[in-house]
Amino acid sequence: MTRREIPQAVSKSYYPHSTGRVEYLASAGGFSGALLWRISHQMGQFCLRRWPAEHPTLDRLKWQHAVLRRAGQCGIDFVPAPLPNVHGETWTFADGHLWELTPWMPGAADFFPNQRPEKLAAAMAALAKFHLATVDFVNKGSAGLTQGIAPSATQRLARLQDCRAHWRELTAGVERLADPEMATLAREILAGFAACSTTVGDELSQAATITTPLQPAIRDVWSDHILFTGDSVTGMVDFGALRNDSIAVDISRLLGSLAGDDVLLRQRGLQAYEAVNQLDGNLHQLVQIFDRATTVLAGMNWLECICLQGREFQDRTAVLQRLRVTCERLRHLMQK
């Protein structure tokens, strides 16, 4: 069986949707390691996803599905709620992998080709609606909104310290890069980390002392995961990183992706979010801290994947573009 083929067990689990036209999409340009198929059927279009063998665990996937189904029950129609198979489960295990089937979300991830403030506002408002719909959905066995230290604060602080510990290996790995353009960008990322990591580390240490509401947070919501039809959000995809965390991590991630360092656009985006879901002072502070931490750590994560883990990506152009954006934001941060 090749990677393009759908195992018979999966086809039987979703037999009402598995006949018809099947289009293999590989990773569809994503970096999570998941494989995707688009299934066109008389009942509609569906997305079949095969998760990597390494993640998520079954318990984690069940929880993620429960959150997404809750959002759908609350009227959030731009989130793909997983569909049950013939056994009533929203997941299928076959060929050593977990699989899921969801409705195909309409629209295109075309924020930048057709960039408008109205689209930015729509994206931030959609994120706020998702947060409101899932605000009281916490881990199994508990109910209501919980309070605590944002996991993203402690995780980013640990990641920053890990980058420092592996500085020599990363530097040596960058010098071995055979791709001249990638090597140039990688050296700039190292320089930006060296210049900004102390300040960002101090801010993350502060964030790790702030008690904040914890609820489902997407944690990897960015421009490529927001689908538009005109100026309206008609799809929000890829919830593989969904965890209980501070919603500040989502706001900082999406706002940084769409508005970058444009002060006016950032203000427009926050206003659109808060028109739906008001933030308190601590959350405003965490948004800024997480944004700067992401700017410093994003490039280092790429360097570790490429230089230390030897991971290869199908779309070199997309990787280089991500590195260019990271370098641009690092330059802005270094000027502050």
C-alpha cells in the first residue's frame, strides 16, 4: 500500500462518504506531517486526514474532537467538526495511524494575495467567536473556566533555554547548510536570537508568574489556516495543536501572522477581537509577550528541524518564505 492509498478499513468506516471522487493532497502545503484527501460525494465534499504515527494520542484526539463538536453545536459553522464513522466514533485507527473525516471547508487562504483590513477584522472576530463558544469546555472531569499559569509561557521559556543549550550544535549545523539562501537567512536568525533572547527570556519569566484563565486554545492559528470567501471567514482549519492554554497565545499568533509589526493593523485586529470578546489587562500583556517570544523562537524551531533533525520539506519555497518573514520581524524587534 502506498501513502496515496486509503486503507480499506478507513473506507469501510466511512463508507457513506468514501465512494466518489478521491483526490490525494499529500500534506497540502502544511508542516504537521499529516496527509490529506479530498473526497467528493453526492452528499458533499469531505476532508480525510491521516495523522502522523507520532501524534496525537487517541485521548488527545478525542478531546480535540469534542471541543470542535462543541463549537459546531454553538453555531460556529467555519470550524470543521469531525464526523462519526459507522461505529459512532469520530476517529478510525488503521495502518498504524489515526484518521478523521470532516466537512470540506469552503474558501481559500488568500489573506495576503487579497489583503484588506476587513479580512483582518473578520479573522480576529472569528477567533473570538471560537473562544467564546468553547470558553467553558475544559479537560474531562472538570467544568467551567480554570485559572493557572499559561502552559505556553513555561513551554516557551524552556524552549528558549534549550536553544541556548544547543547553540553550538545549531551554529555548526547552519554552517553545513548547502543551500546559500537558506544559510543566509539562518545566520540572520541566529543573530536575532542572540540579540533578543535575554529580554524575551525575562518577559517569559514574568509571564510564567501570571495567573490567567485557561481554556481550549488552537495554538497554531495563522494566515494559512484561515479560509476566506470574499471578506468573510468560511473556514478555520488544522487543530492539531489544540490544548488548554491562555487565549492570548492564539491572539498573538494570528495577529502576528496577519498584521506583523504594522501598528495600525494590529490595533484594528485587536479592536475586532474585543468587539466580540473583551480582554483584561493580563491578557493584553501576555499577547505582547507571546508575540515577541514567537518572533525569537520561530526561526530557531525551523533551524532545529532542518539542521539538527535533518527534516526535509516538500515545499522549499514555502519554508524559505517563512524564514524571510521571521527575519523581517526579528529586524523590527532588534530596533526597539
